[in-house]
Amino acid sequence: MDIETEEDVVRIIQQDDWMMSVLRAAKTLNLPDWWICAGFLRSKIWDTLHGFEERTVLSDIDIIYFDPTNTDENFEKKLEAKLREIIPNIPWSVKNQARMHIVNNLQPHSSAVVGIANFPETVTALGAKLDEENNVILTAPHGIHDVLNLVVKPTPPFLTTVKLRAIYENRVQQKNWSSIWTKVKIFYMEKFE
């Protein structure tokens, strides 16, 4: 199946009953500025582009939101427990982007989309959520060109320091995406020097 536009990405999500049920479950939390992001979307796109009949197993489902009034990590764990009540057997991961900048020593984020823009890889910097009418909304701060062309590159913040470059390098080695999706091309830091 061809995927060439953001509308195509939205369409393949809307046609996937499991993805829609996951999005509806996340919406029930009524979190401010929430998105499901990263592998949830990237894997669906890459599975489709590779013609896979079965969904690639996800290590987790990343739900992010932005709430500077409550950055207690224990609250995130309670949200994960609520989601397990709605759909058990899913590895839910809920993170407030108002505190996540600390992980990589970045500037504080001002929204969840800014958090997504500061993910290590452009192909991971994607998010989807449901609007009031349950239509899928997509965000892609660095665009969808790389994910559609199966090209893994660092986001601009991960080109700025040796430490952030190393985080990107370690992640792409650890994830080993090309062992699952054989058409994927990984760009390593020497390409950016």
C-alpha cells in the first residue's frame, strides 16, 4: 500500500481497529495536550510499507501529555494502571513532557508537541490523538518525509552536543530497526559532520 501524505497516515490509522481502540482508551484519561507517539505510529507506517500481514510487536505504547502543574512520576504510574483496566496486556507508558526534558538535559518543553520535536529520531517524532469527534489528528514536527522514506536520522537537537549525538547512536544500535524492517536506512553521525 502506498503512503505518501499525512492524510494517508491518518487513513491507515483510522482503518486499524486496534489502533483506534488504543487511541480511544488514551482519550478517556482526559489529559491536557495528550498524544500517542513514537513506535505506535512509526511501526504501523513501516509495517504497511513493508507489506507485513501481521503487526510488529511493540515494546510499549507511549502516551505523552503536558501538565506543568503535576510532574509527579507516581501520577503517571496511576494513569498506566487506569489504562491497563481499560485494555489489559498492553505495555502502557505514560510520560508528562513537562518533566521529560531533564532526561536528556534539554531546555524545558512548552508543550507535548515540543516534547515530540525533541525525540532523538525524526521517524519517532510523530504523534496522533483523537479530537472531540474522534477524528485522528496527526502531528509531525519534523515532517513525515523520513518515516515514509524509511530513513532514520537524528532530530536537530540531537546534532548539537557530543552527549546527544551519542544518545542517538546508542538508540539506533539498540533498536536495530533494520533487522525487522529491512528497507530501513540508518544515518550515523559521521554523515552529519
